[in-house]
Amino acid sequence: MKLAEGDWYRVLAINLTGVFLACRVAGRRKVARRMVTDYGMSKELGLSVPGNE
């Protein structure tokens, strides 16, 4: 695969920024609606820490 390092960092930045912005908006809405729980947003997104399932 031919991908310059600079291009890789651009793809990574775009993908991470998109997730960050979406989580920030969702988090603010949850706080405003008092829907915040102690298990966090990762559970809703289907993410888990290996060994902590």
C-alpha cells in the first residue's frame, strides 16, 4: 500500500476528529437532559475494554 506518512496523519486526524466531535455533541445533550450514567458512552457504542466485559 502506498500512503505517505503525511497522508496517514491526515486520515487519522479526520477520523479521530469526527468521532471526538460526535461524542462531544452527544455528551452535551446527555448532560443537558440529565441522561448521564456511570457506565459512559462507550457501552452505548458497543465498545469494551478487553478483559473487562
